[in-house]
Amino acid sequence: MKVMIDKEKMREEALEKNDAQEIYEEALGKISKKSREISISLSMNGSLNLGILAEKGYTKVKTLIFGSNSITDLKNIPDGIERIHCSHNLLTNLKNIPETLVELNLKNNQLQTLDLSTAKQLKKLTVSYNHLEQLESLPESLEILYCDHNRLKKLDLKRNINLKILYCEENPSLRLHNIPDSVIESEYPSHFKHNISSGENTHTSKYHSDEYKEELNQYFRLKNDYEEKLRNLRQTKNKKNKRSEIILPKCIGCEKNVGMEFSNKNRKYQARCGGNPPCDWSLVVNRGQFINREDVIEAYRADVEDMKEKVIQQKMISLYRHMPDDKSSEMFENQMKAYTSANEYLNTLIETHKEYFENEDTLKLIDDKRLEINIALQTVKDELKNQNIREAVEIQQRVIQPLSQSIQRLQYEVMYMIVNINDKHPEKNISILLQESVHPYKLEMNLLE
């Protein structure tokens, strides 16, 4: 209740300030009209009319990002927009969504109503941590839905034949209808866990690449923005009066000048209020642990083979009647479901692995970086011949090392997180962040041969 009251108070204060439009228009003046993505991290309060984008000639924009602000309303979203990220704001409703939108993230707002009747091409919808009691007119195109931590009472997915990912836990009164067979990753309220049709995957592992990356990006955006504000305040203090106290940047939760604290402990990135005591606001991102994806695939492959053996053994027991028919049949059915579920998930991992490493765009980028490295290496060799050792080392540090790191990120960037859920012992839940191992000697280049 306290958090709700605080947010209502924040909304009242934001509406009173109502500086979002002025700040947004001023920031637009510093952005190229050819930009396809507009992300403004400045503090904005109140209503925002996006019709200004077309008026000022920003017709090529496809993505709009307004994370962690105090925006109370988005009006006149222009046609052509494909992605909107407006998490951690103060929206209570949204309507007149353009038909071109394919991704909408409104996580952690105060949403009470959401009109999706015009969002005919929407593929991913994230509305977690809001106050929604109903979610209707979900488009047939929808593939990913995060609607957990709301007040939903009914969710009918009969039309959503393309849905693949569904998370709707923490909706205490929710009745879920017509879960499509297309769903391969899901988390339901506890009272649905034993009422899932046999055609659906009940494996408890789950991965959510975009969701995890978004939380990670949000943490580092907040951290970088805070550190920049702190540097500016220190520079201003030094210019005016070295003896004066530094006024800390505002906490984005309570908006008091108490600063913020950022930490990286116990495999978690955490941001919280710097006050004493701190306010209720915090952001926690589970960092997980790094594991070679190929090792995970091999481990799953071994598990699938073990399950296959058990299915065969149980079938033999049934044939030779070493136990009552009803018990044997039940055990065989359960083992068959477990085998099917694990095998489908293994295939998903393998397909993701193949798709990532056979990506033509990524391979082209890697080739371009290698070409730049070869050119830089030739420069180093020429400098070494001229005995200009210092210049050669500077080129090595300034040019070659960043390019090598760029290739490593292209080849081995974070793909997604797996969370293995232990229902009986929640404290044993394991978070695994999948990433390839990186060894410099694997890079195909010859340094100073």
C-alpha cells in the first residue's frame, strides 16, 4: 500500500511540474532527423505529445525509449513507430496505438487500462507490475506476453495461435482459458500448474533474452547517467566555491537529493536510494553465472538420452506386466511427457545456437573488424621496422585491442538467461547466463609474425 501511495504522490507531483513536452522538444533539437531510434534519458514529468515528431520532420524514427521517468501520458503516437519502451513511468492508460507497432514495453507503470484494438501487428507485449484487471483484444500476431504481477481476473488466449512465451504469475484471481499449443515457455499461477493440457511444454527452465538485456541496459543507463550528473555537480562546485558541499543528484524513486548507490555483489547488480533510511525504490538484476552454451547443450543431450532409456525400460515393464497396469501406465505417461518436454527444449537450444553462429550480418561484421586489425597490424610492423616502439605500442592499445574485444563481443555476446526453478526449495533456484567461452588464441589473426 505504501508503494502505491508513493506512486500516486509521484504522479501528482509529475502532473504539477508537467515539463516533459518542453524538455523533449529541446532534446530533439540535438538529434539528427535521420535517426531511427530516439532515447532520451533526461528527467521528464507529465504528459508527452508525440505528434511533435512528425511536425519537426522525424519521420524515419522506428524506436522510442523513455525508461525510468515520470511520464504520465503518451499522446498521438505517430504511424510508423515499431517499438516503444516506456518502463518505470507513471502511465495509467494507453490507447490509439499505431498498427505498425511490433513491440511494446510498459513494465512497472500504473496501468489500469490498455487498448490494443489497433495494434494489429504487435508481437511482444510487456505489461508486468501494473494494475491491470483485464487484458482484451490481444492481437493474433502476438508471440510473447509478459503480464505477471497485475490484477488480471480472466485471460482468454483462444485467438493467440502464434503465442510462444507466456508469463502471467502473481495474478491472484486469474482464470486462464485456451492456452494455445504453440506456447513453449511459460510460467502460470500456481493453481494452473497441474491443469495444463498434454500438448503443452511444462519444463520449468525458461529463457528470456530481451527481458534480461533490457533490465541490464536499464541498470547501466541509470548508473552512467547518475555518475555523469555527479561529475557535473563536482565541476560546478570547484568553479564556484571549493568549500561548499556537493549537492547529490536526485534518487529517481523519492526524487530527493540524497544520491543513489550502485553495487555488484552476490551475482546481482543493484541500484537503490542513497538516503538514510533509503526509500522503497530499488532495481535488482540477477547477474547469474557464465556457462559455455555448448556444455549446456551436451548436458541436456545426455539427460534426454537418460530419459529415453527410462521410457524404453518402462515400456518393457508394462509389456511383461511386472507391476499393475494402471500404475505402469501412469509411470510411462509421466516419463514420456518429461522426455518430450526436455527433447523440445534441447532442440530449441540447438536451433538458437545454429541461428546465432550462422548469422550473415554478424559474420560480415567480424570480417570487417579483422580487416581493420590486419591494416593496424601492418602499421605496427612498419613502425617496428623504423624503431618507433612507443608508437607501435600505442597503436596496439588504442586500435588493435578494442577491435579484438569487439570481435569477442560479436562472437560471444550474452544470449539469454536460464532460470532453473525448484518449487520445493526456492532457495536452491539457479540462474545461468549463457555465454560462449572466450580465448584470445581462437581469434584468427597472426600478431607480429
